[in-house]
Amino acid sequence: MTAVPPRLRFAPSPTGDLHVGGARTALFNWLLARSTGGRFLLRIEDTDKARSTDESTRAIFDGLKWLGLDWDEEVVFQGANLARHRADAERLLASGHAYRCFCTSAELEERRKVAAAAKDAFKYDRRCDRLPAAEVERRVADGAPFVLRFRVAAGETAWEDLVHDRVAFPNKDIEDFVILRSDGTPIYNLAVVSDDIAMRVTLVMRGDDHISNTPKQILLYQALGVPLPQFAHLPMIHGTDGKKLSKRHGATAVGDYQHLGILPQAMVNFLALLGWSPGGTFEEVMTLEQLVAAFSADGLLRKASVFDPKKLEWMNGQHLSRIPLADLEPRVTPALVAAGLATADELAARRDWYHRLLDLLRVRSRLLDDIVRQAVPFFREEIEYDAEAVAKQWKDADAVRPLLAATRETLAALATWDAAAMEEALRALAESKGLAGGKLFQPLRVALTGLGVSPGIFDVMLMLGRERTVARIARAEARLAELVAGG
RNA sequence: GGCCCCAUCGUCUAUCGGUUAGGACGGCACCCUUUCAAGGUGCAGAGACGGGUUCGAUUCCCGUUGGGGCUACCA
């Protein structure tokens, strides 16, 4: 690793939501900064005014904040640095590293088409670089529009990549790329280099789809007389079909996962293990703090990985069960409120009860929504009976009804309302009827929750309280009577 | 087409020349058990292919194949 703490940056263009690929890039930059005492900077690359939007910028901020990735200095908006970009381009022109090109995009496109038809690789032929000085002056005087192209010298451009080791490009394969548009605005590679220099970025870590940009940027650094940063190119994240992650793979924005009920802790943990490994055998479920402690550029992998939603859900279930209740509560409360089950005030008023409920439900949940769904019978006064559960557990209504009645009476007569007392009395009741415990507990579960699935039956009754428990059983008896009557 | 990157179970990965190729997710089975989860145990499942180098290659080199990325006056 670098001797001095590195300065890293995440530089997305605000042309859409923060995607998981971008989030992973941001995460690795952040992780490396936090684990080395370096700095993590954020730059919004909004030089493409046509595609950049404020909503996108906001989505990026929100996504990063949700993930818990904070940045260290003022956000840099690339569009604000136009003057410098332009000055750098002019400097390159003055120093002879760039030249004016009068070819129009229409002409270029035509030549590209011709080359494609002939199955030739198109590369700008430098015709404008061969223009006599007088001709160039004449055209400029005439007001002819021109772009600035970087003059790529012969040779080879290579660098020692932190993840790929040595990567090299023969300069003959790099065309004289445009650095300044005819309207005086900078092209990506120039803007990036100019800004990275200005921000004193020492380590550029980004997706490996940028590998082919790197030799161009290196050439720019050299022409500008500035020492090179280190480069690290991260492998891509693919969809289950092996192709680059895109809309047709379903949820790809971090916001999508937030709404699906994924915890940021799980998202970060899952993403961290895509393209990075601490090596050896290790516990996969980690907190952000543990990730920071374990992270190192040495563990960066080069192979593209497939985004597996199944594992993300498992990871989420793990975090759901492990994080402090105090951290879980603020994630669940809004969902409960949105579902109309309770108000935030009501929940706050019986916080102990609420926390006990969360503790009961989170173990059997993978997504936040699973908690909400299971919480319903604990909040609604009137429960609904799940048809499947009724069909299975209340099949023999004539037998179940008296059993429930006896259960109700037993519970109502209990000296104390605690699990041990319930269990002792109910098991005794079942035994007196010659039944296994389950034969009593299952119909009771349906009576209390309307569902075939719930936390342990004694926990359910404890959470419900004696009064509601008894009332629900009575109501179930009535419902059973209707069923027998053919209702 | 050209250039570049990549290649271990279906997926995420361990292995830094010598292992019965290990773990996790998912799948299956069993255990626990009042249901569902969680947890525990077990089973199936991988070095793309061909050449080298070496006493010995998953590991190093070359090639083939396959996959991916880039190829704009987008970023």
C-alpha cells in the first residue's frame, strides 16, 4: 500500500440512480480510505448537461448516506471547473501536446461507417495535424469550429494496476482523442484528469470498464507534467445471465433494495464480498466496522462476479437477527406505520413490548416486509383467518371447537400469566384428551393469529396478553360454529 | 472487426507448486421441534481445453475456446 494515506474519490455521473455497481465502487473507495486513514472524496461528473439531472444527484447522495458511506470534503461538481478544464486543454495546445481538428462529427461518422463496411478498425487519421500552420491560422481566423485533439506519441503506455498488475497498451492503438469540444467544453478524460489533479487524488479506483480510458489519462498526466496516481480497476458485477447488470435484471438501484426491505448493513456486507475477499477462512457476516478492519487492497479480486439476490436475502436475514434492536426499530417503525398497523407514538409508548415483538419476528424474517407481515395479528383487533391454515388445522371443526373452549377456560383460570404456567396447564389438558401437544397448539395458533405460522405459541399469548388471548379464542369458537353450520 | 480484461462447485470464494481442492449461498436429507424460521449434522456439486516449465501443476508461461469491457465533439 502507499506509504502516505491515499486520497480516493467516487466520481459518478448523475444520469440515473445509484446502481449496485457504482455503490460497490464507492464502498471499496470508502473502505480503503477508512482503513488506511486516507480521504474519501465525492465528485459529481455533470459535464454532460443533457443527461445530468438534479434528481440523480440527489439519488446518489441519498444512496451513499443510506449505505453509511460519508465523504470527507466538499462535494466537487465537475461542471463548476470548466474554466480550469479549458485552461488545461489550452495549455496542452500551447505545449504542442494537442492540435486543432476541424473535422466535423458528421464527417467523422461517415468515415467510421466506411471503415466499418470495409471491416477496418477506425482510428482518426490525423489529417488535421498535417495541416500547414498558415492553413490552420486561416481557418481559425475564418471562425471555423474545431476541437482539440491530444497528439498520441509512438510508444507504449503501461501502468502497474493495484488489481491487475501490469497493464499495457501500444500507443498505436490509441487514437488522437478529443479533449475539448468545439463549444469549448471538456471531454471526459480531460475533465477527469484535470479534476483528479486538482483534488490531489492519489489512487483512482473504479470499474474495469475504465481500463481503456486509463492510458489516455496517463498520457494527459504526463503531458501536463503531473505525477501519476495509482490505479485500481475493479471487476464488474454481472446479472445472473453473466451480462452487465442492467434494468432487465430487475432491481439494480440501491434504492430498489432499500424499498424491498434490505438493510444497508446487509447491502454493504454483500457488496463488499463481491470482488473482494479477506482471504483464508472468515466469517462472512460482518459489520461495517469489521469490514473496515479487514479491508485491504491485497484482497481485491479480478474476476467479474454475479449478483445473487438469494445470497443478499440470506445476508439480510443474518443482519436482521444480529443488529441491536435500537438499530432495527427505526427501520421497522416506518413500515409498520405505512401498513397502518400502529402510529409511531403508540409504538414508542410500549417500547418494551415492541422490542420483544421485534425480537420474536426478526429471527424468522429475511426482509423487513416479513416482519411487517408477521406483525399483523399483534396489532389488529380483528384478525383474518387464512383459508389454508383453517382448512388444515380446523379441519375437524366439531372436535376443535370444544378443544378451544377447554383451552380458553384453562387459560382464563391460570393463576399466573407466564409461559411456564401456560405450558404446564395446556400440556396437561392435551394429555387428558389423549392428544399430542401439537394437536392443541396448532388449532390454537390459528385461533390467535389466523395463520398457520407464527412465533412459539406461548410467546404469542404473552405478547397478546390474557384478555385478548381469551377473546380471540372465544371468537374462533364462534367462527367454528359458523363453519359447522355451513357458513 | 480492432484493442484490453477475465477463467476453481449453479453462485460468492479459499488455495500464494505438493490439500481426500476448504468454506458460504442455493438444493437435498436428517436432527431439534407446537408451526415457521433460526441453529446443528450430513449428501450432491468445481480446477474450460491443449501444449509447455518442473520431480510435481488449480497455482508459472504460451496457445485455443468461452465470457466480458471499450471502441463518440457520452461519462
